[in-house]
Amino acid sequence: KVMEYFGDVATELSIRYDGDEGLMAGYDLVEFKLPVCAGDYLEVVGKIVKVGNRSRRVEMEAYKVIEADPESGPTAAKVLPEPLLVARAHGTVVAPKPRG
């Protein structure tokens, strides 16, 4: 699921920068730091760090901000005192050729 979120963030960055979803050409770094369980809430952030003619280098991070607390009840959860980095990824998005 985290990889799906990274794809969504890359798509949003591309739309904001180019006005088009672009294409996620690939990832050159993916690190999973901590497990993510059902009931956890994540915040995923990203930024464009380098712009080429049509390529956009993106870096993204996923943080766990709320954690399921099954010992307190089946739907219980707790807000973490600090967000925990659970995953990071670097990749390249390619924008379409300009029309015209």
C-alpha cells in the first residue's frame, strides 16, 4: 500500500508542476524502515528535487502518525508523539512531450 501512496504523491507532484499526470518511469531507491499495520494512519510527502527537459526527480517519505491500539479495543488507536518514518523512495517521473 505504501508504494501505491508514493505513486499517488508522484502523480500529484507531476500534475502540479506540468499539468499532467506524467509517467512514473521507475524507482532507484525504496527503503522500508518500519512495519505498517492495519489501523495505522500515514502521512506521505514528496518533492521534486531536480527538473530535466521532461524528467522530474522526486523524493518521497511516508510517516506513521497514528498507530492502531488493539489491546485497548478493536477500533482503538493512538496519536504518536512524533511521526515515525516508515518508508522512503526516490524515483523519476517523465512528463509527456509538449503538444504542438
